[in-house]
Amino acid sequence: MLLFQGGEAEVAVVLDANRITQPYNAQHLYVTMTRGSMKLVVCSSKPMLG
């Protein structure tokens, strides 16, 4: 996730979002979710992240 910090792409994809746990945190998720300039795709088995 943080390897793409400062970069931008047309589409950002978060795979299996509910498995984002340690060592990842809200900052990592924020960086990932703000990289797509046109579209964000979040794949998750649950309707809400938590």
C-alpha cells in the first residue's frame, strides 16, 4: 500500500478490505483509497469495513 504513496492511478483497487489489520492501519487504508483519480474499487466479503 505505502509503496504507491505519492503516486496516482486512474483506478485504485482494495482487495479483501476486511483483512487489513496489523501492521496496516487507517493511514495505510487512507493512502490506498486516495490513489485512484477516477475510480475506487473495494472488494470485501462484508458490506461495511470495520
